[in-house]
Amino acid sequence: VIEPDRQARADLLCKQDGIIAGLSVFERVFQILDPEAKVEFRCEDGDTVSKGQLLAVVSGNAHAILTGERTALNYLQRMSGIATYTNQVVSLLEGRLLDTRKTTPNMRIFEKYAVRVGGGYNHRYNLSDGVLLKDNHINAAGGVAEAVKAAQEYAPFVRKIEVETETLEMVREAVEAGADIIMLDNMTTEEMQEAIKIIDGRAETECSGNVTKENIGRLT
């Protein structure tokens, strides 16, 4: 119903308070469809935005704008949602909040960027970014000490070795074996407190499992 050469303008309005993320992705969608498209931003990634705020103005070919609007908004909404939730959790935590490698297929680069915009930190981008010894690896190697020793002999010295522990005994073994990072996996608050005493600064610590905005206060 629209003439091919019709020009149009679209306003990007915020519908919920939060942290904006993904503006460059939003812009790129329209530039792919219409190289002459222009996007004038009224904010930047990482800004706190509020309901009703004008975030950007898109101008260009009407067909391109209508074709790209849903894809552009989907990226922007998802990335902003991740950045907003990340920021909410970060505000409740004294330590550093790390993301997960378990991202949506084909969306990892966008989702991990959104975490950084929200004030979080990227953990591993892929399996080759570090050595993480999980329960299956430890069992196959014959124990924590054996797994750490094998990893130290195999991995380049620039790679940190992280051990996933589920019990305090595993924590003791990981410390004695010289692990660089010790993950406290699905432990109770009391168990984590005891584990920190055992580690006593000899390794970096990370807690994982069932951590939400509602219960993260127990970790501070």
C-alpha cells in the first residue's frame, strides 16, 4: 500500500524504564535495507532511560523502515532487557557479576555485550578461553589433584585453571593442588562461608548456581 520511493520518519519511544543497549545494532538493520537511512540518537548505550522518552528518530525509505522495524526492535529489546537486569543485580552485589557461556544460539556476541553495558563482566566467550574442570573431568582423571596436575601440564601457562567444587573436601583438594580459581557450585551460604575460610586468599573464588536478584544479597 506504499509507493516504492516513499520517504518516512519513525520515532523510537521507550516503553519501560531501564538501561538501553544495542543502539548500533538497531541502526545497522536499517542501513542494510536502505544505505541512505539515517538514525539520530537521543541517548547512548548504557544510559538510563525512562518510559515515554524519545530514544531515536529513523528516517529513510518507508519500505525499509517497515521491513526492518521488528528485527531492529527485537535486538534492542533483548539487549536492553539483559543490560537492565544485569544492572539491577550489580547494584545489589559488592563483588563482580560474571555472565554465562550458555547464551542464545547465534546471539552470544550481542548478549555478552549487553552484560557489559549493564555493568557486568564477561566470563568465557568459548571453551578455549580457559580451563574449567567440572565433575565429569575430575571423576575421569581420578580426583581433583590429578585433574589439576594434568591440566597444568597440558595447558599453556597463560591459561588459568578453574575447578568446580561441590563439597568442602573438594575445595581443600583444589587449594592444595594449586587451582587458580575455585568455583563454589550450588553450595549453601554456610558452606560458602566455610569454603572462603579454607581458601584464605590462595585462589580466586566464584560462586555459581541458583543465583538470582532475589537471593544475591547473601553473597555480599
